Amino acid sequence: MDEQVWWTLLACGAAIPYVVEILLQVPLLTRVMAALPPDVRAALPRHPRRNAWAVFGSTRFFLALFRWALRDHAGEDQALLRLKRKMRASALREALFGTTLIVVVVLAWRHGWRPARLFRDG
């Protein structure tokens, strides 16, 4: 098999778990936004009002939401704590899959792999 094809397939294979994890975070984010206590939600930076549109929030919003999810606070119910644990686990998987993808692409690049050009000049 051509080395270029092999590295391309390897990079695509490493990208699949990362992309799937990102896509699975969308319904989790919707559930988290629906379960947020009103005072916590009001304290977050500007974000879409509809839970399903929270994915279009700003970077500041996501950083604040994740900072909130990293800590368990007194008085939170079990459902909210379970969602926080799922958020943490998903973030860890995303980091692992993303790191794996970056390592594969860097190794491929160092071995001479280059992304296929869709349109060639001439």
C-alpha cells in the first residue's frame, strides 16, 4: 500500500473517535443547560437562551461552564452531579482522542505524509 494512503487512513481512523466524542457532547450540553439552577445560569457569560442552541455559545461561556462543572457544590442534586461527572469524562476522552490525533498527524508529517490536494495545477 502506498505510504501516503496508509498515513491518510491512519489519520482518518484517529479522527473518528474525536469527532464522535464532539458530536456526543451536543445532547449532553443540552441536558446540562436544562438542569442548571437559575442562579448558576444567570452567572454564566452571555449565551443562547434556548438549551439546544447552547452549542453556539462563546468560548468564555464554555470555559465558565466547564469551570463550574469541575467542582461539586453543596446542595446539588444527584442528577446534576451525574451530569457533571459525564461532562468531566467526556472532556477527558476528548483530550485523549485529540492528543492521539495530533500525535498521529505529527508523526505522519515527519514521515513525509502530506494531505492530498484535491485540485492540482496543470
